[in-house]
Amino acid sequence: MKRSLFFILISVLVFACSKDKFTSEPKVEIRSIQPSTVLSGNVIRLLGNYTDEEGDIDSVYIVYKWFNGSTATLIDTLMRFPTGRLGIPAQLRQSDIAVEFEYNTYNQTNMLTLPGVTRDTSAAFGLVLIDKTRKRSNYVESNKIRLKKP
């Protein structure tokens, strides 16, 4: 009887101590990027989601990479954007993210603009979330897309 009670107590403790999906550091993932081939004037839409225990996401670093075959030839950070500028809801523990770029045109004043390339190339985009206490999320990167020369 004591052995059974001990086994049950240990089992309860193990299951009760399992990790919650929310952590102190933000977690982000990218679900998709569209379109796969981008022409001048197209809108690139990066979709993802995040979790953050405190719900205090403050800003986002957007990273872009240009590729020559499988080798990254340019890696840069567009800049750090406040969440309100990108339409990411404030004070939520979990939410979807949609970041949009206009490629090589300036038709939308409220949208980020990605400059045109001098030759057809591949590109990928990465995200890092930062909360109000300066904790950073994991870095995630999209699949590659094809940018066509304007």
C-alpha cells in the first residue's frame, strides 16, 4: 500500500511540474511567407505567432537575408519596430503576427518597404521579439522566397 501511494505521489509531482507552454522569454514561430515569387509592387506577407507569459511584448527586430545560391550574401536588420507600428496586439500572452512589406514601391504609407534587388535573388526574413524587460525571443526565419529584379 505504501509503495502504491508513493508511486502515485511521484506521478502527480512529475505531471504537475511539466512545463507550461508560456515562458518568461517570448517564443515566436513563423508559419508562412507569401508570395513565393515577388515582383515589383507586390506585398510580402509574413505570418507567425508568439507566446509570452507576461504579455509585455514591446518591439520586434526584423532581419532579412539575401542569398546567392545557398550562401547568404547580405544579412541586415531592417530596424527595431514597436509592436504598435506592426499591428501586433499589446498585453496578450499569445497572438498571431502578420508583418507586411511592399517590394520596391512606396504606394502604402503605413507599410514597410523592402528595396528592389539589382538581380533576381532569394531572400528570407527572420523575427526576434523583445519584451519590456529586454528579454529576447528565439530567432526564427522564414522559408526562402524569390525576389525578381524590378
